[in-house]
Amino acid sequence: MKKKILAILLALVTILILASCEQKNSLVGVWDVVDSTSSTYDDWELELYEDGTAIYEYGTGRYVSTANTLTLLNMGVMGTKSEYSYELKGDYLTLIDEDGDSIKLERVE
């Protein structure tokens, strides 16, 4: 009986340890625009780092990502906040801004 309880406790501890491991953010990298529906994004380069730092044409700030939303915070001189819905397929990231403009980026690093 004690062996059974010990085995269950060991299994639970293992599950908790595995569940607490942080997964690598798949958006991390340097991204270059390959196509966009707005000339605003034509020369964009976006850098996303593991620590949540974001760098792009107009400044440095932070980013937060959820299952399908990328939010850039405190970007540029004005400290703007921008939200994009996104789709990630391999090394291609498609962002859609609040106006419906889309930006297709390719991971270069």
C-alpha cells in the first residue's frame, strides 16, 4: 500500500514539474516584411526577444502574446500600444492590425 501511495506521489510531482517548465516562445526572432497591404509596414523589421523585449522601426518596448494576439507595448517616443491578431506557420508570421491591414513577415534569425 505504501509503495502504491509513493508511486502516485512521485507521478504527481513529475507531472507538476513538467507542467511548470516554461515553453519557448515561438514568436522569438527577427522578422522582415515580405508582403503587406499597407505601405506603413513596407520596410518593417520586428525583433522579439525571449525576455519580452520588442524592437522595431520606431522604437523599443515590450510585447505580450496570447494564443492568437500579439500586443506591442510602450513602443516609440509616444509609448503606443498596438494589437495584432496573428497566425504563425513555420517561419512565416502574418499580423492583422486593428484596421484590417495585414503584414506577412519571414523569420530571418
